[in-house]
Amino acid sequence: MTEQRAINGVAEMVATGLVPGDAADALRPVEEAFRIRMTGAMRGAVATPDDAVARQFVPSVAELTIRDEELGDPIGDDFHSPVKGLTHRYPDRVILHVTKTCEVYCRFCFRREAVGEEGTLPAPDLMAALDYVAVNPAIREVILTGGDPLVLSARRIKGLMERLSLIAHVDVVRIHTRIPVVAPEKVTAEMVAALRGARVWVVVHTNHAQEIGVAAEAALARLADAGIPLLSQSVLLRGINDSVAALEELFRKIMRLRVKPYYLHHCDLAKGTGHFRTTIAEGQALMAGLRGRVSGTLIPTYVLDIPGGFGKVPLVRDHAEPLGGGLWRITDWRGGVHEYRDPAR
Ligand code: SF4
């Protein structure tokens, strides 16, 4: 297979046939609002310009439709940020936003207004964030995210792992990344060595079996062979993976690659993403369709990140009660009650 190069922006999407030339002008405002990029691996995984891989990365004018309920910070990262670059939402864990850069820019991204800038968290801010972790013994887990933390060099990741290993109360460092799937060549021997033995769990973002090519399979094998535990997180996306068959194929495939399906996210209320969002009832029906059809080990937890920064809840009876008319009563982990309106379709 010919190696493909990364594609940035509408003009390159047109040049590679992913966007028709006469659609380019209409997409300029999308490009001005949100970064556009897909890797060579993802370009190589596209079979037709409207398939499940292409739809995740090729911009659409539908992104210009901002619904009333959509938010710039849909999961409320900024409500719980005691120091720059760090979110402390739950007592025992923090999120460390080490970079705002990604290898791809997913059209449905929940942080689409925050990601896209080049560069990593400046060293003084990173130091302040690590100091915050060090003086808070209740923090048992540090989740590296961004952006995509594995855009950092192996040398920087190694240094960060060494710093975190000095904080005795941190049991787990969780790395949320799309790179093993979208840019598997970046999972180098040096990167694996930086992660090995560092109390690391890698959580791989993947949404469709078609995006996991041979190189991604090899990258995941390198991580698994190094003894690094692998989990997945996927986003439920209308027109991409919103069928029992698509989810089954994805979860069977990643399980075979030693990746345990962990979370299926209800698509967050990020601006311009309404065309990707299913209703909660549709998501619950898909989960019910998987039950019994596949082993329980293949079934992730279907979750909603409550808008406003109230954390995740599994979309099951104890936490999500339908009130009719698309309205839901959502109960968060502290017992707080929130109304959530499923967007009208
Ligand atoms: S890789 Fe993750 S953070 Fe980056 S654009 Fe995609 S969903 Fe957003």
C-alpha cells in the first residue's frame, strides 16, 4: 500500500478528492472556526469519501449549525481548574492537559474549541500542575490528555513519567490517546520504553473497525507486548457507528487486539456537532442489542458527561430517568440532579 501523507485544511482535502472542489467555498467558515487535519493512516483507511472514517475527519457545513444547547466547554473542564492545564473534577483523580495538539482533528471533538494550537503546556505551568498533584495525597490517578499526549516526543513522555513516578500517592497514570490508531508509526520502541513499567494504562480512542489498519494492529501489539494495559473509549456517532453491527465489529476487533472496551461516550454537546449526536434512547437500545449477542467482556459502559462539569454517569436506570418529550433526569455521582434535554431531531 502506498504511504499517504497527512492532509491539512480544505484545499488539501479538495486536492486529495475528499471534498468536491465546488464545496470548498462553503467550507471556509468551518476551517476558520475549527482545525482540519487527518493523518496519512486515516487517509489510507478511507474507502469512499463518505464512509465511516472519512466522516470523522472531513469537514461538513453541518458544523456551522450551532444548537442552543451546545457549549464551548461541554464537559466543564474550566469549572474545576485549580492551576493552569489541570482539571480536578473528582477527589481521587486529575486531568493534565499536556498539549492542545492532536494528530487528527475529529469533527465531533468535545474539546474542539480548545484543541488545535501548536505547542505543549509551558514548563512552569507543568511544574505547577505537578506540584499541585504532589501536595494533594488524595490524588491517586493522573490522566494525561490534551489534545493527544502522545504527540509529545518519547523523551518528553519519559521525563514526565519519571516526574510522576516520584509522587508516591499516584497509583496510576492514564494516557488518553488516539495515536495508536490514527498515527501508529508514532508508537516507536522509544515511546513504548518510556511508558513501560511506569504505572501506565493507555486508553485508546477508536470509533470504527475500519480505522484500525495493519499498522495500528502492530502498534497496539507493541504496547500490549510491553505489558501496558489497554482500554478503549469510543464516541457514539450518528452515521458512523450507530448500529449494533458496527459496534460489535469494533469491540470484537479491539478485544482481539488485547484492548478492553471501556467507555462508549454519548456524543457531547460541543458546538456544531448535532449531526453526529444520537438520542440517549437510541444509545440505550444499541447497548441492549449488544447484551447477550457479545460477551460481557466486550461491552463498554455507555456514559454521559453531564454538561457543566458534573462528571460522567452511566446511562442506566439509576442515573438516567426519561421524563418524556426528550427530557431526562440525570443523577450525578454526588446525588445531584440535572435536567438534560435530548436535542430535538
Ligand atoms: S484526538 Fe481527541 S482531543 Fe484530538 S480532536 Fe480527536 S477527539 Fe479531540
